[in-house]
Amino acid sequence: RAAAAGLRATPRAPPRAPGKASPAWREQIARMETPNAPNHGYGERGPAGHSPLGRYQMNRQTLEEGGWRTRSGAWTERAAQFGVTDNATFLNNPAAQEAALNDVLRSYERQLRHYRAFDRVGGDVIGIRGDRIPITEAGLVAAAHREGAPTVRDYLAHRAANLPAPVSVPGVRSDLSKFNMIEERLRRFANIPYERLSR
């Protein structure tokens, strides 16, 4: 009846995978990484010339950090446990993508703990434009997913030292560009619950 009236049916929620932690956080990441994509983004590839795959746009380096790909780009035994042997089998397997994200999140958490970034949770940081930005676990992990945990470490050190904004470098992913992306994630995930997969 809704279709007859010219209305779109509400898309069904994505299938839940075993161990799918922090559903609200995952939904927010997916909205930012694969907005308006069919099939909840599970079949999405990044732009031509780039390698991000699936609902959460995990690239080769990200999947390598999570133990799903080797440095040479081959899929690992961990991936094979979910039937993944190539890009196509990964893109066609939502459960594998959710499991891969779990492993990637554990890697981010280990790195952020090592860099003592989690020690800053509950406080805030003065952003590049002078605004006060809350620091939360959800925001830190989301920023790591966008720019990598080492860049999150560098950003926090930069702001702790109250240094001037980095110089913009046209056509290059400069620190200014990366730091702006980190601040966007910190802001947008400030009120999103996040449950650590490792302690």
C-alpha cells in the first residue's frame, strides 16, 4: 500500500552479527562512511583508485591492522574463517565485515591505550578554531578509524601544547586536513555510547 502511494518502505535494519558491539557507534560510522548506500553499505567500494571496502570503508591498511590482510595484500587465515578469500567474498558477507570491524576496533583500542589517549576521556580539548571539544572513547575511536591512532596521538599532543593551526598545503593531506577530520569525529561522536572490546 505504501509503495502504491508513492512512499518508500523503511529499510530493514542490517543483520546483526555475533559480537556486534556498540551498535549506535557502528550506525553513526556507517552513516558517515557509506551514506544512502543500498544494502546498508555492505557492498560499497571506495572511489576508483582507492581501496576502502564495505559498510565501514575499511582499507587495506585498516584490515591489516585488524589481522585480516597481510602487508602484501593477501587475505589471512582469520579472514578465511569467515569464508573471505578476496574482495568480492568480503563485500558479499556482512557478518565478516562486522567481525573484521571488531578486530580493527581492538587494534585501535590497544594503540590508543598505548598512546595514553584514553587517559584524556572525560576532559576536553581546545580545538584549532578555539572551541572546546569533549574527549570521549567513542570520539577517539571514531577519529582513529578516520585518520589512524598515531594521528590522533599527534593531534592531542599538538592541542596540549597549544600550538597554532598547521599550515594548509594545497592538494596534500596535510596535518590541518587530518586534524580537522579528527575534530569532526570528536564532535559528532561526543554523545554516542561506545563499549570497549578490550580492556
